[in-house]
Amino acid sequence: MAGELTLQICKSADLTPDVAQAILDLCSLAYEMDFSSSLIYENPVHVLVWLGSELVSHAMWVERWLQIGAEAPRQTAYIEAVATHPAHQKKGYASQVLRHLAKAIGDFELAALSPSDAAFYQRLGWELWRGPLSIRIEQGIEPSPGEEVMILRLPKTGVIDLDAPISAEWREGEVW
């Protein structure tokens, strides 16, 4: 499909029904699963790449509070649903989305995500968290072995120890 490439950032509340459906369709195709129950997060902000009138790539962030060791929790842009239409993969669209997103989240203390392909994110400056992961629940801290998390340092990140324990608040769906 020919057309001009455009990037757009918009809050979920501002999506038209057609654009919301285009995001669901794109993510379902890219992840080869029904994505309709996977975008349940509170107040996500979407980064969209359009080729003409076709949505070709997407990522979104939600606010989460990650705690490194005994430090105060850090306001974190948690990245979700990084997806590119299968017909448009390997053209740099997801990289463009993530670079654009990184500029847009500069007011956060940290960015994080659970990678499907760590090498892809490492090329873009993301670092694999080496310390133990856990989830904060009402009863305390619950280890979450078998998960992977990557972080992106932002202007407000400061010094961090990638070998320290890190935890996130519990949430419905995928905890990381």
C-alpha cells in the first residue's frame, strides 16, 4: 500500500471506534491470537504508525510503579502491545515506534517492558533486568520466576542496579 508514513500519539479515551478496532486487529494478527481481552489496562497511551490510511505498527504505555530493592517506587512507563502488521514487518516500523515513544515518555523515571525478543529491544538501548523479579500483592511480595523484564533509562532514571530485586504492583492479566 502506497502512502505517506505518519506517527500519532493518542490516549485510549480519544480513539475513535474504528482506530480502536484497527489496533485490536493489528495486535491480533501480529501476535497470532485474539487480542480483544489483552488491552484492558487503565489509561493507556498509544503510539501509532500509519502508512497512508493503514495502521502498520503500534505500541502503548501505561503508568506503573516499579520498586528497585528498598527504594521508593518509581513512576514507570510500562510498554505493552508492540506490534507490526505481518505484511510490514522487518521494515523498521516497530523501531520507529519505540524511538518515538522513548521521546514521549521523558517525564517518567523509568521505562520497562516484558520482551518477546530481547535482542530486538537491546538494539534500541533497552537493558535486561538481571535481578530477581516479584509482584507486590496485598499479602506482601510474590516472586515471579520465569519472567523477563527490560528497562530503558530515561533522563530522570538516575543510578540503578540491574542486579537488585525489582517489583511491580499486581494487576489483572499479565502481571509483567
